[in-house]
Amino acid sequence: MTEQYPNTMKYVASLIFFTTCFVISAQKQYSDSLETYRQISSILEKGIDEALNNNTTECYRNFDEAYQISLANKLYNLIPVIIIAQSRLYLLEENFDDAILCIKKTESYITNNKNTSLAGDYYEFLGQCYLHQRKLEDALESFKISDQIRSRIEPAKNWRTYNGMARAYKLLNDIDQSEKYSAQAARLSKIQNSRRIILDLKSELKFDEQSGTIAYLSQENLKAKIEIQKSKIKFIILLSILGLFISLSIMLIILLRQRSKYNREIANKNQIISKNLAEKDILMQEIHHRVKNNLQLISSLLSLQSRIVDDKKAADALLQSQSRVISISLIHETLYKEDPSTQADLKEYLTSLSQRIFETYNIQGDKIKLSLDLQHTNMDVGDLIPLGLIINELITNSLKHAFAISNEGCIWISSYRKENSLYIKIKDNGTGIESAAMDSGFGTKLIDTFSKRLNAQIERNYSDGTEVIIILPNYFNVHA
């Protein structure tokens, strides 16, 4: 992940290094601790070098070592700086869980003294981590605490806090609050720019005690003197222009040669990258192909086992397990045939899944019909696997229980977008709640478990057959 952001990594790494050096230099007045600070500085510098070389494992080990030395020597003012710096490295790698766990180690130091700029940085950084994790309420709470601290100590930094709050409210669809804090961030930035302009103007209009003139007027006088002395320095100017022209010509030749060499190096590197990407795609396709074959082998073994088992419950359990394996196998089959990426089309996946389940349970199309009304939606494999297992359980429940009496009916599966949420509906015209209540065991627990993993809402209606709606709130906002 760090390879995608090399410039940002170097900038932040440099910032961390200079901040740490500043803190360490401030402690030099304590001669008895000087050697300890030198040791910590050396370890941190080594860790930064490892980060720049994309060796994050060794980098974190060095930061941990510096932290342990600081803790052992009771350098409590240095510990939060080291931990927050390490947390920023986790954030660059989009490792938000570890970033939060790391920065939480400074909580006791921050809460005991909230009247420092470090406290404002702590809560603002914590809010950014929660924002990346889509824990919007936690993010807003952290941003508000940062706002309170910075308003007292260093209000100029609050533009970052307000930007974070604006993004959080936007994801919560609270447009008014989002626009309010965006405006505050812009206003604060404008104030800072205005102050710089005014300070520059103050410098220009400052009275010079020695010359008895205002600096701005002195500049005008200087222009008049230059006009008067033009005739004297004309020859010098011509020589300077000639020397500059020669220098620029030489520099241009050198730059053109370097650029030509650089372009050749880039072309060679692009060829290597293209080759590596092609090999990666082939490797990923081969992995998906092998995983699919292994899962199909497991599915076949479960099918054979179900045919020779006398116990009906055991046979049903084997069939259920087979359909669950199929639901996962279909994803790898899709990725193998089409694109070795991390996304697959929801419509194609659910179409294949429902048909395979019907085949697994030997359902005749003239008895129980399958009606599909699905929209094309690209989904991450990480979301599609648990979603497929939920839908597999719901279709299996309908086939097992809803048509036990009439042995005829229909199952409807549809997907649609409502506002920014994704809705998936599975409905049958079977016997309704009495049959649905029969499955209260492992299948129900599996549905509940994967629903929590997806942050999905499940709505059930048993008034006319069984209808289950799976809702993924703000799905299109989060995966925009």
C-alpha cells in the first residue's frame, strides 16, 4: 500500500522525523538523559529509513523499541509523539484498526493534559481514522473535542477539523451541517491568507528610522535611481545577458540529455510493470481456477455423501453445506472467466447461484418457478461472499419449507437501488410464517452473523408467503 503513495510517505516521514528531533533537542538541557535521547533519535531515524524503503515491518519494530525505551525512562512527554507518528504510518497504509489501537496508547497522556496542541492533533487524527472506517458518530465526537481544544490553543489548525466534520455529515446525508462546516473551513483558510497579506503590507509601509522614509516610498526612489544609472550599467547588463544566455544553453543541453535518459528509464520500467501486471493477472486467474476446482470437488463429495446417507436430516445438512460451497465457488468461477479483480457483478452471480441451488435440490421448473429481476451492480468479493451465503440460506429455506404442502409455487428474487442504499428482496408464495419458523437453527444464526458483518438490515414479512428484504444502507455512498 505504501508504494501507491511514495511522495506522501516521504513527506509524512520527514515531518515525523523533524518533529521527533525537535522534541529530543528540547530535552538536551538534561545532561544525564542526553545519551538516552541520542539512542531514541538513532532508532527513530533508522525506522524512518525503513519506511522510505517500504520495509514497514522493520519500521514498526524500531518505533516499538523507541517507545519501550521512552517508557522505561519515564519520558512521558516524548511517548505521545512517537505513538502518534507510528499511527500516521498505519493510516498511510489504510490500516485503520491498527492505527486506532496504536494511538489509543496515548489516551492516558492526552486526557490528563488537554491544554496542549498535541491533544488537538490526537483527537483530530482519531476522527480521521474513524471517518475512514465509516464510524461516523465516533468521528464526529472526536472532531468536536479537537475543535474545543484547538479553539483555545491554536484555532488556525481548525480548518482540518472542520473539513473532517463536513465529510462526516455529508456521508450521514446531513447536507446543511456539511455545508456549514465546509464554509467554516474555507472562512478560516481565507482569514489566514488575509492575515499574511496584511502583515506583508505592514512590512512595506514600515517607517525606517535611519533613512527617514517609508519602505514602500524607498522602493519608488530606488526605481528612479536605477533609471538615472542606466547608461553606466548598460554594458554590464549586456554582458550579464550574454553570460546568462550561454549558461541557459548549457543547462538546456544537459537537461535534454538527462530527460532523454530519464524517458528511456521510464519506458523500461513501464515495460517491466506491464509484464508484472500481466503475470499477476495470469497468476490470479490460476488461483481462482484452482480454488473453484477445489470447491467444486468438495461440492461433489458432499453430493455423493448425501446420496448414501440414510438419515434424512443428515442428508439435508449435507445438501445445505453443498449449496453453501457452491455459493462461494461461483464467485471464483466468475473471477476466473472474466476479470481477476476483487469485484463481481451481483446480477450474474445471483442468477447463477439461484439456478445452481435449484439444480442441487432437483427442483423441476414446471413445479416451482424462479423469477429474477436483478440490476447490474459491481460488488466487492468481500461483501459478495457473505451476501451470497445469506441469500443461499433464504432460497434453501423456501425450497425446503414453503412448498412442503402444495409442492408448487414461485420464488422471486430482485435487486434495486433506493436513494443510496442497495435492496435485495427474496419472496415466495408458500405457506408463510409457519414454514419460515421451522428454520430457527444454524441457518438463522448464519444469516444474523453475516448481516452484522455487512452492517445490513433484514426485514421479514409473512403476511402473504415469505418475504425477506436485505438492505445495505448507504452502500453506493461508501462504494462510490
